[in-house]
Amino acid sequence: MKRPQTIAPTYVDDWFVLVRLTLAGGLGTFVSSSGVYVLGLKADASQWQEKLLVVCLAAMAFAFLGLLGIGSIGLAFLGLRLVSDQSPGRFLEMLSSFSSDRIRCDVFEPVVRDLIDERLDALAEFEATGRRFYLWKARWVVVRGYGSFGNAALAQITLSCARWLLRLRKAG
Amino acid sequence: MTDMQDIPRLSKKERLILDHLIHRGEAYGLALVKTSGGELKRGTVYVTLSRMADKGYVESRQVKERDENGPPKRVFRATGHGARVFHAWEMAQAAWAGELG
């Protein structure tokens, strides 16, 4: 079965964008509320000034998330881009760039590759059969892929910490 | 006398992976997960494989398919050292089982 090489915008499902928007909204509100708290404006700013600041900081958080490439949340919210044709693996690829080259190549990139492969397989099945089950499967693959990435990161951090402690113990 | 720390050790997951790679040839991480019957997880299999590569039990190479977006695939295979360690472990297990039986 031929895989689609790019994810067509039609595959960016409304509900999935909605979930991302909700998550981004929660994150944006958290960030902006934290900003208000850190800046210490609660004491002497009037209520509307405080609200305005929250809105501005939330918009900045959305824009920042959009620039990071998390699907279509940030820029889409600002009305600049409504759908995204980017693979969800792109964000994970970017996250993995924070690790060392060796760990990125050996651990994180294969996890992202598996996510992309399984998603493309599910989308190819959807394209061939037209059954929505495969669309749901593609969504599930993305959710599971993010979970796998989190597990890999957690396991790698634990291992690195254990090695570091061992080295410290040997040196001491 | 050999220092106990010099003796190669194999965890259950490492044995499972080496068993697959020695008897069925090179494989992708996802294939290892799918054939393990739930013993290996998608997230942690690559951490285990990376650790095994550090120990010299497995080696890997990148496979970039034509017209493919995203990072390349990685295929793993057992090294000679990995195979020796696995066979030594099998012999030790057989001897231990014989002694008990």
C-alpha cells in the first residue's frame, strides 16, 4: 500500500485541533497567571489591567507555541494559519535536539520514526479503504507516540542520573 | 582471578533482544517490540538498545529510504561479543538447570 508522503491538511481533524487548542489555552493561562504572579502586579494593578496583561501574555504564549511548531495551535489561534500540514513528529524532533547527538540518534529519533511510520501506515489504510477506524488509529498512534517519547526521555534521564551518581561515587 | 565486575551481565530484556537478533537476524526496534509479546515497550526499547550498544552487544546502522520525510530508520544486529555473551549465558543456565535437576 502506497503511503502518503505528506500529511494533507484534510487529515488535521477538527477535534484534534480543538484538543490542542484546549491544551494550549490551559498552558497559556498558566503561563500568563504565573507571569502576573512573578511580576507582582496583583497588589497595585487594577482588575482590568490585570486581565489585559493575562490576555497579552496568553497571546504571546500561543504565538510562541505556534512558532515552536506544535501542530497549529499558536498561529492558528491568532488567525494566521488555520490548518497545519506538518507531521506531529516535527515537534518531537525539535525536542530531541536538546539532547546529545548520540542519544538523539540512538534513542529519540527512532521513537519519532516509529510514530511517523505507524501514522502514515494508518493514513494509507484510511485512504485505501475509507474506513474512519484508521483515522482514529492514526490519532491513537500520535497519542501513543508522544507517550513513548515521554517514556524514553524518562528512562534516559534515569539512566544518565544513575551513571552520573556511579561516576561520582567512584571518584569520591 | 577475574574481577566480578568484569563479567558481562545480561538483563532479561537484553537476553530477549539478543535472542531475537541472533536467531532471526537484524531488526528494527519496533519489530523487536511487536515480537516480544509485551515484554519490550516502544518507549524504552531504544534506551535498552543504546545501553547494549555501549556494552558492545549490538550495533546499528541508519537506513534512509528514498523520498522519506523525518528522521532515518535504525536497524540493529548482534555483535560477535553479544553473541558470545548470550551463548555463555545459555550454557551457564543449562549447567545450573542440570545441577538442580
